[in-house]
Amino acid sequence: MGELMFPKQKRTKKRMKHPDSILHNKENRTCFLCMKLHGDCRKFPCLEAHHVFGGANRKKSEEYGLKVYLCLEHHREGPEAVHRNHDMMRLVQQEGQQAFHLTYPEIDFRKEFGKNYLGEGKHE
């Protein structure tokens, strides 16, 4: 008697794809901002992944490979950390938008992400 007349269908959660970053190679073990700002190419034992466009666009950042790898100082702790410094966050977002245009020229960035980070007149 323990069986249901109409058993529930088992649902499998759609697995999200995690493509490699289109901005930065994780295997290099370098910090994206250390290289960009200071020409510092030293290797770090531990890097943190940062999604270029967070909030509502975090999943899209992941889907399109818009993430960079940062040392702790450039991610959360230091004066140039993207989570503490708006100018650094904007720099990474602009780099992300430029990489998106080069990698996905057929997709309208503004429609996909809702904003243009490069300023007026550029890639509208």
C-alpha cells in the first residue's frame, strides 16, 4: 500500500555552465589588478574569483566568462579593492564590457546587462 497512484516526477536541477574567464587566465595564478595597475606578475597561492557584474547580473557574468581573479588586497581588503573602491570596480567593469564586445560581437551588451559602462558614444 505505500505506493502513490500518481508518483511524483523526479526533477533534476539544470546544471549551470562555468566557462573560463574571457578576461584573465586563472592558471597563471596572477592578480588581474596587480598586473593591470602595477605591472606586478607575481604568483599568488590563493586568489579569489570576482564576478565583473554582480547583483542581478552575477549569473550572466558567470555565463559569459566575465570574471577575474584577484588577490585579497584587490578583492576585499586594500584601498584598491573592488568591493571598497568604486573607481576600481568601474575599471574592471569597463574591461569586462570591452572583452564582451570582442568575444560576443553579435550580442548587444546594453540589452544583456542593462547599462553601458564605457561612457557615452562608445559601443552604444
